[in-house]
Amino acid sequence: MAWVADIEPQLSQDGVVQGKTLGDTLNRYRDEISPTKKSHRNEHNRLNKFLRSSLTGILLIELKQHHFDEWIETSLTKIKASSVNRNLNLFSAVFEQATRWNWTTTNPVRGIRRPKNLQPRDRRISDKEIERILDALGFDGLSITTTRHIIAVAFLFALETAMRQGEIWGLTWDDVYLEKKFVHLHETKNGTKRDVPLSIEAVRLLELLPTNSNGKVFNSNQASSGTIFRRCLPLAGIKGLTFHDTRHEALTRLARKLDVLDLARMVGHRDPRSLMIYYNATAEEIAGRLG
């Protein structure tokens, strides 16, 4: 067979295809493996960014741990340790796939010393800060006439439900059940669907929103809405806050009302222990409940 004749000269004695670089591997992984994943768009972009690295020209058989030690050191000057570790996870997955293709026999990322992640964020949001954010967005709590008002409602809705930003902006009216007081999420971060129960206030917030021809509940662009939210924070005199901190605040508040299993089910955590990353009650708050 012709294809056998073509490939045989490229094989080493142990059956490994010769001459493949890291760049070749990243390209094939991006085109064949990434599209099968839920997070393929994000992964596609990350792989394209990797392809600009000087490592891509190195043959797979020549890549060693010291190459990635140097990559880690350089990366830590630009991004956080948690981001470096996520990228190392992707690199490792690429090498594991390359072994299945018989392009290499080793994974130089396996066993590498990784940077320590920073402690999880524990930023709480006070009632006073909530008021100042709503003022900066010009929202009176009752009427919606601008995109800023939609963002304000999304902010308050996040505090009520602990839903992620992408889940909120991806919500459609077809998946909202106001009479039964829940919304249905088809696609979540961990790849599973879930139903999110709604408080009376969450229902009220949704009822403020107009229905749109495109079916979107929050009819604004997520990226531009995020930019507007970030820009309103200095106007409100608030520092060190992100939209994602609403999840910390919401989980901490919800923990006063729900038992741990119900809370884990509501927010989509398979392992209830992972809730501790987000649960940030202060000692004073806990003492207040002791009586």
C-alpha cells in the first residue's frame, strides 16, 4: 500500500513517527480534538496563542521538562499562577494525545513542578456597595430603559441565584418558568444541565425585563456589558471587585437558607466540599447565628 511506503521511513525503531514538532501537534490537536469539547472556542484561542511560542519549532522527541520550566518562568511575568497551571493542563492533554498518535512516547509536562495557585478570592460585596453600583448604573430598581439597567438587573440576579455570568447572559425565555420559580440551564461550566430555583426577588427581577424577538432574557452583549460593569466601579468608588464575586457573595448568603446538598445542587457543584472555595462567611456572621 502506497501510504504504508510513505510513512515507514518516518518511523523510528519503536514505531514513533519522526520529525513532528510541538507546532505540528498543537495544530492537529486544535483541528481534531478541540472541536469535540464543550469549551472548544476558548481552547482554540489558547492553542493559537501557544502556536506563537518559540517552543513550537522544537521536535517532540527533543522537548524536555526544562523547556517548560523556562516557559513557566516567563509566563508568570504576564499571567497568574492559576492561568499558567490551566495552560499546563492543556499542554499535558496535548502530549497525552500525541502518544496515542504515536508521535511521542513521553509527556514532559507530567510531574513538572507547578507554580502555587494564589488563595481563592474571598471578596464580599456589602449592601452599601450594591447601592453604589446600582446608582452608578442609574438603576432605580423598578424600570428598565437602557443597557445599563439590564446590567444592573443581571448583577442583582447573580446575587440572588449564584449563576455565572455566561449562564445569565445565555438564558432564554424558553427556559424560564416563573410560575414554578426556576430556570433551566442546558449548558454549564462542568458540562451538565441543571435547574436553578428562584427566590421571590429573582422572579421580580425577571418580570422587570422586556421580552425580545431573539428570545434572550438579558438582551445585551455579554462582553460589552462586562466592560460597562467594570467601568462603573470606579464611578461607584469601589476597588477590587469583579462580576464573578457575585457568586461568592450569593453562595455565602444562600448558605444561611439551604442545607449543603441543596446548595450544591442549586449552584452546580458535584462535590459539596468545593463550596468552601466560595463560602466566605466572616467569624462575626457565624457568631451572630450561634446566639
